[in-house]
Amino acid sequence: MALDTIPKQEGGKLKAVASGTLPNGKPVVVNADGTVSVVAGSSVSQALGTATAFPASGNSNEAVVTYDSNSNKVVVAFIDNGQSNYGKAVVGTVSGTSISFGTPVVFESASVSFLRASFDSNSNKVVLAYTDGGNSLRTTAVVGNVSGTSISFGTPVVVSSGTFGYYPDIAFDSNENKVVIVWMDAGSSDRGRARVGTVSGTSITFGTQADFEPAADSGEKPKIVFDPTSNKVVVFYSKTNDEKRACIGTVSGTSITFTSAQVDASVDWANRAVTIDPATGTMYISYNDINNSYYLTVVTATTDGSTITYGTPDVWSSTTNASGDCAFHEASGNVVLSSADSGGDFIVATESGGSFTFGSPVNFEPSVSVRNVALTYDSTSKQVVSAYARDNTTGLSIVFRPAYIDTNLTANNYIGISSGGAVANTGNATVDIVGTVNKEQSGLTPGQQYYVQTDGTIGTTPADPSVLAGTAVSATKMVVKS
């Protein structure tokens, strides 16, 4: 007999078919087919894969990596030192904690430097930004389309109006469905500049150039990130003397405007990397603290759209002059940091209230020099994928999985709390929905808000994702989602 999964609402109670056993008084999610399930999670252990070389004609000492959520593949773009430093890209397939690669494709038949990559989820294309040594060191962009284990590219397009466009970085603005590329204009006294790009097929066009930093010697090595909670881009950069700077950009059509620089002259930072929790808008910046022996440091940043607020910086690696990158691991709600020097380590950082606690280092290269580690989050396998250089020669990739709770809870699918007794699989369930008082609780504190945890319990601290279960009105009663 076919199941009737069409929800029925009666006096603040939802009637639906249970998918799996539904205990009484527990948080419930609605499934895509209209059935309901109890919020549940299982522990997934930490794991590290085996380093795999991506194909290159010779040495490769610089690579970047991004995740294509349309094809569920990663794309590694790299400089092939064995072929005149041409720019190449290759598609990687993650299976378990292993990664395999297709055939590399040339995207720029000239010497390339300062590679960066992003994924445009509107056009479902990969966009690369780089400095083109074959065209007077202009900042350039190119669009790639992934098909299976292959990638094809359109024609490269010059981004910078002048020569010597160094240190480009790129972010995708999912509010305006545009890419934003920033760079340091060394041909104009190191000013910070930006343009908005529109992707169509494997072509890209750009709007008018704008300055995020009009002052000379003040656009050093910008890093850009898009914050979906404020619909702004944020650029972190420095002056020539490494003074800490940041500004906020608003995209409108093919134009972008920036706030004035927010400056902290007491901090000198180098080798910045930035990632973001897309659910909360919390940004995480890893950098070398010049005023503290170049130790690797991480700090949070948030924006209300006009100003930037920082948390308390925490040192996460006291190896002098080590370089680092970072990626937000959405499944665990933690940040994965990479340290590269005489060896390579991953460190999982847990943030609370702007401060961090750190897990034990996970060594992925024990005894050789590691450089230019780049990270991305693979949301399908729920793992972090890296690209890096071993001994400044071989280009490799390795998969790292932090421990996490694998849960069916998302930011949007919580619907209420089960009531009226336990229900077996395919049984007719009753769910107290928004505004309804659920009377199946115990041990609550009246007036206290409670949040759904990823394992199906409730607690007073938000989990990741942050989902409000409701507010207690007595020890046994809760107003759902209020």
C-alpha cells in the first residue's frame, strides 16, 4: 500500500508518515519526500589519506585547489615547471580518503604565477585568476568547465588595466552571482584594485575597475572572501610594512564599491589565508604574526556590513616562518589549518566566542620540506582536500577528514518535536510545530532557549548548524521554534 506522506496540520500539529522509528518528545526533520525522521547523528572518526602526485611534466611548486559542487570533483590548478611554467589544471576524484586524477589541461601557454581559484555555483564553472608572465605580468582570468574527469577552458581574459598585476585573489558572490577579483597593482605604486566578473559559458566579462585601497603602498597581497550573511565581500590586506588592513565591498551588477580601510597599526601580519563559516558569517584568518616571531596565528572576524570586528588572536604553530592555509569544515563546524615548513601538519581548531582550542597536529609529510599548501572543503565527502609541493618539486594532493557527527540535521529541515508517543517506521506520526507547546520534555529551565544538537538531543548552546528547538515554559514544556 502506498504511503500517504502529504502533511496534514491540525491545531499546530503536523500529521506525517514516519521514516524510521520516531521516539516521543524528540526533535524531528522533514525529508524531501514529505516523511519525517528523528534528528540523529553517528560519529565519524578522523582519517588521513595517502599523498598522491598530480600529473606534471616536471616539478610543480605552486598549486591551488577548489571544489566543484556541480560535478562533485576537485580541481587542482598548478604551475608546471617542467613545461616553461605553463598554467595547467587537472580534475581530482575523491573516493574514501583517496584521490585520483584525470589528464592535465593547459589553460595558459605562458609562464604563470600567483594562482588562485574559485567555483561559480551560478554558472557551475571554475574560475582561475593568475599573473600572466607572457603578457607583461597582467592579472588574468580564465573559466573552466568540468566534465567527468576532464576540464576544458575558454579564452583567458585580462583583468588588470595595467602591467604588473600581482597577488590576485578571487571570490564568488552568491547574492549577485558574480566573481570578484582583487589584486595588487605594482604598476601603480601597489594600490589595491578590483573588478566584478560575469561568467557565461566558458567566457567572462568584467565591469569597471575599482580601488579597494587608493593609497600607494597599501594593497599588499589581498585575500578576499564572500560573506553570505551580510551579502558583502571582505578584503584583508596590508601596507608594504605589513600593517593590518581590511575593507568591505558591495557588488551591484558589474560594479563594486568599498568602505574605507579599517586599520590596526598595532598588528603586522603576513601570508594571510581566510575561510568562512557560511552559516554564521564567521571568518577565520590565518597569518604569520610578524610582531611575535612570525608564529602562525588565527583570529576570527565578523562584519555587520559596514565594520569588521575581530576576536582574540591565538597562536596555533610556533614554528618560525612556517606558511599556512585554512578551510572551514562544515560537517564538524571546525577550522582545518595547515602548517608547512620542514614538514607538513593539519591542525583542527575549535572556536567558541572568538577564542580557539586546538587538536593535536596530524602530520602528513614528516621529514621533507613542504611549501604552498592550499586547502578546499569537499562538501560531498565532507573532507578537506589539499594541494602542495614536496621539496619545492613534486606536486601532491592529500585528503584529510576531521572527526565529526554525521547528522541529518540542516539549517532548514527542522520542523518540530514529536508528540503523542513513539511511532514505528511507516507509522502515522504527530509533530508539534512552530508556536505549539510540546509537553513531552523533562528537566528544562523555564525561560531558557534550547537548540537542536546534531545527535538529536537538545542543549543550551547552538550546534553547527545553529537550529533553535524552542523556549522552555516549564520543566516539561517547550514552545517549539519560539
